[in-house]
Amino acid sequence: MTLSTQPATGGPSPILDLAGVTFMDSSGLAALVKLVRSAREQAASVEIVNVQDAVRLAMEITGLYAVLPIRTA
């Protein structure tokens, strides 16, 4: 998992690259929710990219896939 910042209008926009993440439990999902919530509270945005199938499935089962800012290819 890699977190990088890309310049954007209004400040940096973090990009969370999950390319190497093949499993995520409830603790990991909670951390993603906390990250997104924290960014929104600071009027920032965050994008989650390269979500692997097993992680996407966990997000879909919990309903988070529809509400997290996931960018698909």
C-alpha cells in the first residue's frame, strides 16, 4: 500500500494505492473510513486506486465500495 500526494487545486490530494493489498479485514476497512472522513473534515479529498478483487469484495459486502472514493481504471 502506498500513500502519495498529488498537487491539485486547493492543495494536495492524497492517493492511496492498494495495488499490493490482497486482504483487508474490518480494521483495515475502518482505517480507510477514518482516512476519508478526516480528509473531508479538512475540506480535502482522497482517492483510493488499484483495489484488488478480494479487497473490493470486502468493501462491497460491507457497503463501503459505494461510498469510498475509489477510482477504477
